[in-house]
Amino acid sequence: VYSLVAQTVFAFVHIKNLHLSIQKEIPFPHSFTILFAVKQKDPTYYEERPKFLGPLVLSRKESTSDNRVRIRQYYSDEENGLQLPKEPPNALAPTATTDLILKTIIDHFAFHDAPVDVKEVAESIEFFLRTRKRLMGAAKKRHAKNIRTISSSTVASNNKSTLMSHQSKDFNVSNNREKKDSAVESDDILNIAIYDMCAGHGLTGMLFAACNPPKDGKIVKCRLVDIVQPPSHTVLKGLITEICPWVELHNTILYYNSTLESFCSSHKDDGECSILIATHACGSLTDQALEKAVALDCCSIAVMPCCYTGADKGVPYGFKRAFGTAWAADIRRTYFLDSHDFHTDYSSIPQEITPHVDE
């Protein structure tokens, strides 16, 4: 499973920082591995067998369906080396570390036999841990630039009153200073909206909300979008809320029963910095998600395509013949993002989550 990350857009007046991550369930061609080996020190490096970053480490299986078992059942299997909690974990404080939050959530899931496969839990955790720094970093850069823009505009506005009388000038400068202080104080709060498209149960998006408590002037809101909200979402959200009570604040997690088109055409951005993610957007839905991310002026994007039926449409035959349907589709997606001034890159999650059938 591999990913594409995009960042940094230059324009005449301003700079945008944009990220994209596309994760694929196919191996890199072996001939590429040597070329990528020199990038081991880069933020995103290429490995054929990346290690788990999270607390839930799956064992390698022969079939892609072997890890499609409920998380409690996986805990109960002694071969997996996990111990089922005897009592439900206690709620955490906002100061808890990300590792502790993730470990407590999965223990809580196992204790209550949450309706989710262990594969999907591990997939969401690894996706989150591999994309969070770039995604949130882009949001911080966008926020810092917005503050600089507001400050510059305020200074320019103050300089327009040079022909006023001394008394009027003093009044206006004082008034503008108060407005500036008020604007800067308001804009010191970093509001981030995570849009989880084709969200399903919404676990991936909810992890961003759970692991980013409202502190240090930062508020992360999660907006889950799918045609139908599955019953498992309510259960998972309830269990996460018991561990991370802060997700109930500020309407942090909301679910929208909608198509991508309907949601984006009617929704008004409620975050100064928008991030779009998608981990289960089948086929052309990944392309729709990328298009909506551009339309929403997202400061960062991370997606993991699911299925490639029809996704290679418009790709030259030579690419499809040389690289296969999946790579051909993602090459086309890379050029689409490049045309919108995205800088793209790839990353990967462990093969134990989705083993390659040819190995």
C-alpha cells in the first residue's frame, strides 16, 4: 500500500502549502527500489516492507482476508501476543501522548468487542501516523501566512489616514490598533477541518480528532462524508468519546449522509485550514476526492485508493502496458495534481495489513 504526498504552491501574491498522499495496495516495481534507496533520509522514504509505527502490530498472513477478524477475537488469539484488558480503560486527559491515546482506544475497542475488523483498525492507525505531520504542518503554515496577511493589511490600512487632523488621526490609529489586536487574538486560534471522504465507519477521521485535543490554540474538527452512515460509526464514536471526552466539544465530529458532489456544493468551510483524507474511495471516487480537495482549497490531502476499475481512463496505452492499471492511474493523478501546483510524493503502510497475493 503506497502513498503520494503533495505540498507547496507558489502564486504571484501568496504561497499555499498542499499535501497529497495516495496509498496503493500494489508493490513498487523492483527495478525502482535501488533508485529510491538513496532517499532513506527523506521525510517520506520508500520501503518494500515498512515497519508498523502504531501500537497494533499485525502478524503476516497468507491471505488478504486472514486479518479480517473482529479486534476482540484478534486479542483473544494467544499467537498474536496481545492481552485483553480485564477492565475498561479510564478516560484520558488532553495532555496524553498520541501513543497512549491510540493504545487506549484499541484496548477499549477490544474490551467492548467493537464492530470493526483488526485490519481496518491497523490500517487507519498506520495511515494516520504516516500522514499527520505533513498534513498538520501544512495547516500550521497556512495559518501563519493568514496571520501575516491580516497584519500586513492592518498596517496598510493605518497608513491611509496621513492627511487627517491630529485629533482624528490619533482616534483612528487607536481604533485600528484595537481592531488589529482583536483580529490577531481571534486568528491565533488554528481551526482545522478534516474532511474524511467515503468515510464508512469514519475511524480514520476520528483518530485525527482524538489525537489532536483542543490545546495550544488549535481546534481540529472532523467531517465524515458518505452516502450511508453505517451503524458501526455510532458505536466507534461512542467508545472513542469515552476515552477522549474532548471530541464532544466544538461539534468536533459530524457525519454527513451525502455524495461527494452534493456535500462540496452545499457545504461552507468551517475551518480556516482544510485537510481532505480518503482511505476507502473506490475507483473513480479517489479522483472525485482529489477534485473536491482542489475545489475546497485544501491546504493538505492524503488518500489511499481502493480498487482501480476504470481509474486508468485517459492514460496512454504505453503507461498501462509498462506499469499496469494501478500505477498508470496514479501517474495520471500525479499529473492532475501537478497541473494544480501540487508537489507529490509516495509513502507506504505495512504489507501485513494487506498482503500482496503474488508473494
